[in-house]
Amino acid sequence: MKEFITIKEIARQLRIAPSTVSRALQDSPRISTQTKQAVRKLADQLQYFPSITARNLRQGKTGIVAVVLPEIRENFFSEVVNGIEEVVFAAHSTVALYQSHDRYDREKQILETLASNQVDGVLLSVAKESQQFNHIQRLLDRRIPVVLLDRIPPKINTHQVECNMEKGAFEATKWLAQRGFQRIALLNGPQPLVASEERYRGYVKALIEANLSVENSLIKRVDLTTADITEKMNQLLDSARPDAVLTFNDYVALDAMQVCRSRGKRINQDISFVSFANLPLTTYLEYPPLASVEQHPYKIGFTAADILIKINDGTLNGSELQKIVLEPELVVSEGRIKEL
């Protein structure tokens, strides 16, 4: 195994003080050009790399940013991670990635572990099962910066980055109403998620503005599993007779459309769908949703990580809460739409 080259070794070979080597590598004006050149030349010959660990210890940091998300396999959260890594990598820090798999007990265990270990901060999107948030507050009590992203729990006073889901649901429902749909159903997410309540408010607001009735029979909540989506979509078809459905996300739409096809319904003719997430995979479907709300996951991850890095380097005051709300975009592909 190759020996790890240190500043002390460079100093020994050049017969100068380690502090002089350190300053030379940092291009200090206190060090002569001749000494800087000698230090850099030997450092290159010995293949010296600065110790990130040593640097972080001097600064009282670990260089580790913990990211806790529900499911990495979901395209939305994969894009969130891409945005996070862009910022963290540029800051010469490391991402430690954890998955809650949408389970409260797992999320709680992860955050309790992080609270007892040294990390520079936590980027968190809460699990759908989470209804108590003391485990988040414990991190804050230990002065560990936390930035919440996408799924924002209530009553936690910390930095937040999200997309305006109420506006997204409003625009999507309004778009359907303007195209003559009269019985617009909502296949929403689970109760604990604030994002579900935001979608509901936007949906109701758009129906009222369009002079359409708000019918409880047209509103269903799902736990985001295929089994529950199938059950609730069948209930809608059996009793509510919707001509369009706004779904919590594209994955819910895919399962719901499969139910409709199995019952002989023609997608975008007998029944139409608009959803959230704007997943690339929907472009490969023969009959995709008519439109999808773009939530900008890459930008959410990038912005959340940027806040955390700036808090740690002192650019931002951590006590001044950052609450960033991104604007949604209703993405409609002309190839998806028949004459309505």
C-alpha cells in the first residue's frame, strides 16, 4: 500500500517548516515565489493531495452532508439527488445518502443516528408515514442545520424548499375545466403529507372558480401503493363516473390508467388524466396523461443544498430562516391531446 504523503514529509525533504509548506500551497503572499515553486514541484513529484479530513477538523466541520429521502429509485428523488450533488461536490464535501422507504420508524432511526454523529447538516424529505416530528426537532436542538425539501411537515421551524403544489393543482384542474371536463376527480396522496393538502386546496379552488361542484365521491386518497390505487380507482369508476382525473403524481396515474384500460376505458377519450412530476417515462406511453405538473426536482435539490452549504461557510445566517417556494409549470405535449 502506497504511503500517504503529508505536509510534514514535504517539509522534511525541503528542510523547511511544515507551516511554510502549508502557506506555500495556499499561495500565501508571505512566502517567496522561489519557495512556492519548490514546494509545488515536490508536491507534484510525491503525488501529494491535501487531507480533506484535516482541513475539516481545523474548521470544525466533517465535510459530510446527510441526505434522507423516501425512495431513490423514484425519478423525482433521483433528480433531487443530482441537484444536491452538484452543489455539495463543488463545495468539496461528501453526500451521505439514506432512504426511509417512506417508513416513520426507519426515518426516526436514521435521524437519531445522525444526531449522535457529526454531520455538517441534513437535507430531508419526510416519509409518508411520519406524523410525529420530534426526531427532526432533536437535530435542530443539537444545532445541526436541517433543510426540508419537497415534503414539508407542519410545525417544524427550519429552512424549506418546495414547489407550490397548491398552484400546480389549481392550474391543472383549471386547464381540464377549460377544456370541457365536468366531472374531474382527485386521486390524492395520503393524509399526513402537507403536499396532499396543498393539492386538495388547489383542486377545490379551481372547481369553485369554474362553477363546478365539489363532490366527495370524486375525491379519493391513496397510500401510493398499487393495491390501494387500484381499489380507489375502481371505486371512482363504479360510483363517481369521472371524465378526468388529477392524480398525486405520474406513478399514481400509471396505475390508475391500467385499471381503466382493464375495464375497457379508452385513455384520453372515455377518461383523461393530468398528473404531477412530468416523468420522462410518460413520453414513451402510447396514451400518456394529457399534461403533468413540473415540480423542478433538480432545482429543489440544488437550492436546498446551496442553503445548507452557505450556512456552513457563513455566507448565510442559519438563524434567518430560508423558505423557498418554486413555481410549478404545467407541461402539455401537443402530441398528447386529441380535439377536446
